[in-house]
Amino acid sequence: MEKLSLSEIQQKLTTVPNWRITEEKWIERKFRFVEYLNGLEFVQRVGELSEKLNHHPFISIDYKLVTLKITSWHAKGLTELDFELAKKCDAIYLAIKK
């Protein structure tokens, strides 16, 4: 996939409202959970999805707060795949949060 331009990134960010761009090459979101184990379940499901897509985010777990950062190393920046993964991670979060 091709690296997106800054204007394309800004447009794509409107499709993933809780994500933000960092360091001009990452999109990042923090996910809060009621219970620690909910966060671990989220990370497990994101990991399984990432394996299927062969596209792996940076994951940080801090008790009930999970941070995901996504970029495309091969493109040296953000691609359409990053935003697709972000949308799927949002869907996983909504399923667990219920």
C-alpha cells in the first residue's frame, strides 16, 4: 500500500474519531476499561486480528488503559491499512465494552 498524504490522513481521521496522529507517522488511541481483564481480552482479540491481517500495532497496557499505535513500516508512514485496522479495533472495543 502507498503512503497517504497529510490531506488524505486528515480525511481518514474523520472516519476514526477517537484516533489522533502522532509524530506524523502513527495513529494512536487510548482505550479505557472497567476491569483489567477486559483490557487483556481486548489485547488478545486485537492480537488475533493483527495476525490475520499481518499488520501489528504497538500495544501498551497500563492497568485499565490500553494504548494502540499503528503505522505501516514498509511505507514509512500511514496507509489505508492502518485506518482499516483502527476501525476494526474500535469494533472490538465496542463489543467488549458492552
